[in-house]
Amino acid sequence: MTALTMSKQTFLAVDLGAESGRVMAGHWDGRSMAIEEVHRFPNGPMEIAGTLRWDVLRLWNEILTGLGLAGKRFGGAIRSVGVDAWGVDYTLLSKSGELLGLPFCYRDARTLGVLDRMFDRVPREEIFAQTGVQFMEINTLPQLCAANERNPEILAVVDCFLTIPDFVNWCLTGVRVCEFTNATTTQCLNAQTRGWATGLIEKLGLPTRIFPEVVAPGTKLGRLRSEIALMTGLTNTGVVAPATHDTGSAVVGVPTEATGSTKWAYISSGTWSLMGLEVPHAILSQRALELNVTNEGGVDGCYRLLKNIPGMWLLQKCRKAFEDRGTRLEYAELIVLAEKAVPFRTLINPDAPAFLNPPDMPEAIRQFCLKTGQPAPESEGAFARCALESLALKYALVLRWLEELSGDRVEVIHIVGGGSRNGLLNQFTANACQRTVLAGPVEATTMGNLLMQARTFGEIGSLAELRCSVRQSAPVTRFEPEVRSIAAWSDALGRFRSLP
């Protein structure tokens, strides 16, 4: 490691997820980062006039509450604040700084059918060649096209486009920029020039003037607005843009020791499972297009070649449906029931459109079973096992795609994030992929956010040194493939491949 100061410093991470948000403190002692929760608050889209929106004003108020609590608790020890959040969603500002409506949630139905209309104007191949981003109706680009179709009067007066974490940074500092890792999720950035794909944006009839400067992860954005500093007591605190895309920060927080020819993959496991590799540049081949993978920005100029997979979303929606029917189960209880259920009885394709946002996930699974000639699950544990086995098989399939595209064999899979606590899914993943799985840290996103801030202030040198600090800060759990299960998982993968 570089020469490090041993004086204790505190950094704050604002981490916004689809289900909850947190303000977290990280205490740096020169070698490791000890994480402490300051404030946690719920999140989730809300229905307004037939649309799904994010209440960013309430989120902003919760962030202020968290910053104020941190100011009272840690005072002048707080060096900076960094924000990360989910990708693809965005806010729109007027020239005078007015928020033009509450931002849409990516699950809003306005984008249904938009991709086909986009392809009528610009071929799929051309869009991918420029952006390297997989095609999903939830992406920012189809969202903007939908906005142009339905609300052209709004886009006509927009002065600035900001992704969710960039909006929070503007609230904190007044600076209007888009950080690179989140900008790459928009499908509006050119993967080769690393600037906005203005020609593509113009062909789709969208305004290019609204996109601000793109800055690298680790950029100092300045100090808190004076009124916020006075309100929270953080009078000497700066704001740093870490990898503002939550998965970007999670990948920073992967505790890999791999060097040289040893290759590793990651799964950032939460509501979504993002499975991928760290690569030096975007992979824009025809095969990458066929497999509908995506290239998202990372730190130090790298890219994250990955596939978005509907992850714990399946279990979350099943659990909510069970609760609506009068059966309340904690996740740990649901996992115990899944472990006791019959293996490989029912498999689903997590990517099937029916599972994007169904009003009743168990019923959607039943209908999928009816369509595919499989027995439907009959108990809470059977539904959970179906979801977890199907996710592990999807991971195994995606692993093969990643190895094909990169030309390298992956030796180790790192699972980070909240889903890394799911020991049953971790073991299923090791079995299905026939690879060693290392699970943890749970707080990889927060860890990556905080350590990038420390690195920005010279406390850490290289990315390898940063990941060494992750290993010193949080434990990991090892899962090895179970030899006795190889044949059963191989047979199940064959069945899984045939699903629509």
C-alpha cells in the first residue's frame, strides 16, 4: 500500500436502492474501513394517475435527515459525502433549476413497445455498436423516446438531464454533471468515445443540449451548498462522485485477490443480479449483440461486461404475495422452506416478460408452468426453490456467455451485496456453475463508495490496494461445488435452456 495516514477519518455514503436508502458512515484507520449505519429509510415507486414514479423529494428529505444525524454524531471528522443509486432512471431540470415532474420508475408501462419504434428509426445493430448496452425497455433511451411521444412539451423546456445520483449531487452542490459509470447505463453514451452519442440521440428525435459534462468516478464535485452545510453541521465536508452507479461501486468493493491470468466474475446480488466481468474496453461484437449483454463503465477506465438478471426480485414479489394472502415469512424462514422442497420440480426463465412487474408473482409463475407443461409449485417453499434454482441456472448460462465473449475461463465467482447472505442460493450457484463461489461483503456497494472517496483524497493508491482494504474490512464465505450434484444440475441446465 501507499503511505497512509493513521489519523481516523470519516466518510459518508448515500446509497439509494429500489427498496430502501441509507446514509452510512465509514471510519477509515489507514488500512480498513469500518461501516456504521446512520439512517435508513424505505423507498419504492408510487402510483400517480396511472404512472409509476419515484418520490425524490421525500428521498432528498431523508438524505438531509441522515446528513444531519451524521453531523451531530461525527462533526468535523467527516471529510466527504459520496452518492450511489440505481441506474437508467433520471430527472429533468429547467434552466432555472426547477424539477420538471417526479421521475418515472423504470417499471412504468409507458415504454411498452417503444423498442420496436426506435428500431424503425435506427437499426438495433447501430444502437449497440455505439452504446454497447443491452436492449431492455427499462433503459433510459427508450424511456426518453416514450417521454418524447407522450410528453413532448416537457422535453421542449428541459435544460438539464441528470440520473438519480447526479440529481442528488446537484442538490448537494449545485453542480450539474453526469458521472461516467451511471451515464453508461443510459444507452445514450458512446462506448468508444466515452462521450454522449449525439448523432444517435438526434436520429431518435431527442434533444442533445440537455446532457451535461461526463466526469470520471473519483471526481471532487466541491463542497456542500452553504445552506445544507449550516443545516447539517457539515461545514467542512466535500462531495465526491464515486462510481455513482450502485453496481459500479459494488464491483469496486469486490475483494478479489486475482492477479495475472486468474479470471474472476462477479454477481452483484440484490433486487437485480448483475453478473459480469471487468474488461479493459467495451465488447461490441455481433455475438455480444446476439446475447444481449451490456457494457457499463467502471473505475480507472475499465468496463463491466455484464448481464442484468431479475434477481431477488422474484423472491421479494413472492414473499409480498404470500403476505397479502395472510402468510408472513421472513426471508430466512422462506429459505429454510425452500431447502426442504423437491429439487428441480419446476423451472422458470427469470427474464420472461411475465416476471417484470406482475401484480401477483406466484400466479405469474403458475401461468408460466401451464404454458411450459410443468407442475406448478404448491407451497411457499416450492415457489422459493423454483426461483432460486432458476436463478442459479441462469447464472450458469450467463457464465458460459461471458467466457465465450472474453475468451477466458473464470475460476472464481464473487457474490456481493444483500443477496450474498442467501447461503442456499450461493451453494446453488457453485453447483450450477461448477466454480468456487466467494460470498461477501454484504455492503460491497457502500464499501466501494467509501473507499473510492478515501482514494480520491490520497488515502489509497491503486484499485488492487483498494480491494486489499476490502478484504481487511469484511469477511467472505467460501462455497465449493458439491460433486454429487453435478449430474442433476447438468440435466436441469438442459431443461432450462429449452424454456421460452
